[in-house]
Amino acid sequence: RVGAGPRGERRPRNYPRFGFRQVRESVFELRTTLDPAVTPAPRVDLDDPSQRAAWLTACAISLPPTERFGMRDYGSVALWHVCTFYPHDVHVLSEGDTYAVAVQRGDTLHLLDLAAPRRFDLLAVLPRLIQEPIARIRFGFCPELWCPMARAVEPSDEALFIRGALALPAEPFKLPMLAQT
């Protein structure tokens, strides 16, 4: 349930009562100039059972993008997000094992998630995800392993609630956007 806070903002009322506490995540960004590649990354047809299964398999064996505070094997949750909000934005970056969920808005590439079983040069493949030149990349996760030069630029406006005495990293973090329920 959501109620009004002291300045009129909406905030959950029941979560603290059940032992949850709100923590602050960060938005990560990299300012860089990239031009589109001649050959774009193919899109995944989520209506095709074999393509959907291949993407879910990649999600299951994917490396977490961070060692700070990350997630593993959340493909079924991510599948709900992409089918509901991003059905045409899942791309194959290499044959059958590396995928990206990405949306371009103006000069910004929003890289919402990656599914990859091993490290690779992310900046080398990003031009395959864009249609026009970009000036920055915003990440829907903490890109510590894929793009260590990305920086936390602002607090996330999404609310993350956790329960218990889980120790959180001192460094900025972002739970993958497509893993959140």
C-alpha cells in the first residue's frame, strides 16, 4: 500500500511494518560517442519458442554484471519485463549465448540488461545496438564487470526494499532493473 509522505510524495506504508527497509540504488552512466555499426544486432523473436528458450538459457548461465550486489538466474522475471515492456528490444550479440536488452532514446542508449556466460568487450559491440550516434549509455544494472569506467551519476528513483540485516556494499550499486519484482 502506498501513502503520502511529509512532502506529498508517495511512499509505501506497509513495508517497514513487515521488517523491510528502503535502500538507495544508483543510476550508472558512461559518456561516450558511438556511431551505429553497418550490421545491427539481430532482434530476438520472443514469440518463437526456440529463440525464447535460447535467451532464457543464456540468462540462466549468465555472469552477474557486478560483484557488489547482483543477481543470478532471473530469466523468468526478466522474461515478464521484456514481454510486457520491451518485446522488440532483446538483441543477439553473439550466436546463441550473449544477449542485450537495449532501447535507444535520442542520443542515449539505455542498456537494460546483458546475458553473457563470459566477459567480452562491451564497447566494441554496442554500435550494433544503435540506429543513430549516441553520446551516453545508461545502464539498468551496475556495469562493474562490463564497463568499469561507467560511474554512478545520480540516485535511482526506483524504490528497493530489503528485509533483514543484509550487509550492503559501501560503493554505489544497482540491482538489475529486469530482476526486480
